Amino acid sequence: MQAHHLIFAALIALGHATPAWSQATAGMKGIWEPVNYSEDLKLTDVFFVTPETGYVAGDAATILKTSDAGASWTPLLGGDPASTERAIKQLYFVSPTAGWATQVSGKTNLFRTRDGDSWERIGIIDEHYEDFAFSSESNGVFINDNLVYRTQDAGKTWKQVHQCKAKVAVDGLPRQVDCRLYKLRVVSPTIIYAFGGVYPGTAALLVKSVDGGANWSVVSIVADEQGSEGGLFFVDENTGFFSTAYGKSAFRTTDGGQTWSGIPATQVFPRMAFADPEVGWSMLYSDLSFTTDGGRRWSSRRLDFPAFPNAFSLPRRDVAYAVGDHGMIYRYRIVPESAPNPPYSVAMVPMPPLANGVIEQLGELEAGLDTMEASFEATDSWPADDSGSWVETNYPDFEDFEQGVDYVSSGLPALGSKHRNLNLLIEGLKLFSDLSAQGSGLKQAFANLREARDADSVAAALLELSTQVEASRASVQSFRDFGVAQ
């Protein structure tokens, strides 16, 4: 049995940095191909909850849905370019079926879906709000100027919970000034960051809540940087990025925003998203900047779309969507270099694949279990003194299997930690927790088999181990479906 060789190689890959995209994607290419809507509408936002299922917002009170990666689009709201209804401005989802959308019309109408298909007007927020976000199906926040509002009933009612002020140096003198908040980023059900600037004065500012948006405090102020109309993204509680307007400057933190270091060489724009902790994009007009190593280094490309993208969605590192005027919807994917380019497609570098091999490793363990079960069924007699472990005595590849279990039980949480989904953050955290639990459960199930001495206990331990391997496989498949490259 050669499981330990495959597993060892895969765990080495997990334990080291992903190779540069130019090395890891030999023989592959990235392409953007049109999957446009059939009507001449300005499309304003896009959010894909899986690589195949997503939503697009736009003029004429439009919300479109696809379940086949853009091959077809169904208007859930609007969709008629002759309509005079106001545009849907922003989409936000916390699960594949639970999401919100805003429509600015005097006050801003807040719509909600609980099944991914039907939408209802659930409440209103300020007309000139800057950003909104939800940390669960009931708890959310929105920001407007220096004010933070919170809901605990999915957006039906809102309460002002914070008025942001900060002490900064203006003309060399300390001044208490107002904040101007522009971007929100939910990191967990309890941790939320907001980014902006100050007035009067010139400084970028980060504020944080550790209780789901009920209370807020200033984390840091970066002098002489303009935070207005800037961008923000945190991949976890400690590692994050902010960018000033038009990508004039960008910074990275690894200590929760206490300190920031400038990102050199490449512009990082305010419109920013990470598929997982390694692969992130930012986009402005036709310019795309991307990172494949968690934001340490960034590269850039010019994309010649037929219209400027107004928004993009990155549901997985190898799948993305961009939307613009005139019904423009483009899908990014990775194909073999020899594949023909579709009409009107746009070339782009391929993002690196995920080197994990966990499913293959689990397959090796399943094959080993089949052999174990055959050996168990062929066992005719048992020692009277129950002095030895059955699996150590009767299974010839015991050491290889034991190494395989050790590598897989370590590889599952490592996979979740490095490559958890950041598009549907709460789903990604749940799957990461599930993978970690499966790793622990797999190790415990094998320990129980190793201790089994009689026929009944061996049979029970084999069933437990088989069940745990199958559950681990299902968890990894769900993890792949939601966030990482196939």
C-alpha cells in the first residue's frame, strides 16, 4: 500500500507556500468569456454564492439569477430595460439562499431573500449609506458618514449604535474630529471592521467591533493617507488590507490593524475581494491586480472588456464573474492552453490550483479499510487472553495505514485553514470547523480500532472508522464545492 507516499507529498504541499502562478499552471490558461444578459441594461453588482449559482443586480430594479454558471439568466425582479424603476445597487449573501439587496429611492429600500428566489422588502436604511454587511441571517450593520447602525432582525429595524470620532493631529495640534466611514468587512459572527477617513484632516482610519456590531472602537489611524472612498478586506482577524481612492496607495496588516506596511510596486484598488486566504483580486475600470500568496506580492493585468466592469465576484480561486453596462456579464475560468478561445473572450493568466490531494488520500484509506474488513471476516479464531491489538497483528500494511491516518487527520484542518472560502464567509468558517472536527474524529476512530481486542469491538471500530472516512470525504467535497479549485 502506497498511501503514505501520496499523503506525505500532499502534506508537504500544504505546508509550504503555493508555487508562483506561472509555475503551478503550466499547460493552462485563463479566459474571460461572455455569458451576457439578453437586454441592454446597466448591471451594477454581482454576487455568486457558488461557482455555478449567482445573482446580478442592475437598472430597472433588476435582480437576475443563474444556476448554470451564466448559461441562462432568470429575472427574479425587473429585467425590463424600458422600466423606470430605480436600480438595485448592492447585493450581499451570508449563505447560498440568504441574501439582501438595496434600492436607493428617497430612503434606501432593503430587500431580502430566504430561499434564493423570492424577494421581499424587509426595511429601509439611509439613502446615502456607504456600505452594509451581515454577520448572520439576522445580525447586520450599515454605515453612513460617521454613524454605524445595527439590526438584529434581518433588517426590519435598525438602531444607531456608534458615532465615530477620533483624535488626530491637525496643523500640529491635537483635534477631536469626525470619522467618514466607507467600507465594512465581517470577519466572523462577532468581529467586524470598518474603514474610512477623518474630517477635517487627512488620515485613514480603522474601527472595530468584537461583539457583532454593538460597540465600536478606533484601532488605528494612518496619517497623511486619504481614507475616503477607499477599500477594505480582511482575510481573518489579523490579516487585512486597505486601499485609498483609485488605488493611489495600499497597505497590509498582520496584527489586526494595529500597524500597517505599504504594499509596493502594484496598485491595489478599493474594489477588493479574496476567494480564499491566498488568492485575492482588486479591480478598477479595465485594470486588475491579483495576489496568489495572501497579499504579500501583487501583479496586474489590463483586461479589454467591451465595457468597463462595474463589479466582480470571486466565488472560488479559479472562477470569477464581472458585470458592466449593456447587459455585460463575463465569466473567468481556467482551461487547457490548447482549448479554443470563445468569440469575444478576453485572455488572462490562470490562477494557481490548490495542491491538496486530500480526496485522493481518503480514497487510499477507503481501499485500506476494504482490505482490513476482508481480513476481519477471514479471522477464524481469537486469542483467549486478548493480549494483542487485532489490527496490528492481522493487517500487513498497518504502519502505512497509520501514517495515512496521521497525515489525513493533520491535512484536513490544514486545508481548511489555508483555503477556506472567504466569499461566503460564515459558510467557510462552518466548513473549516467541520474539517477540523473530522480530522480529530478520524484520529480517534483509528485509536479505537488499534485498541480493539475482540471480534465485537473490532467490528464496531471498523464501522466507526469507515463512517468517519466517509464523513471526511463528504466534508472535503462540500469544501471544494464552496470555495476551492477542483
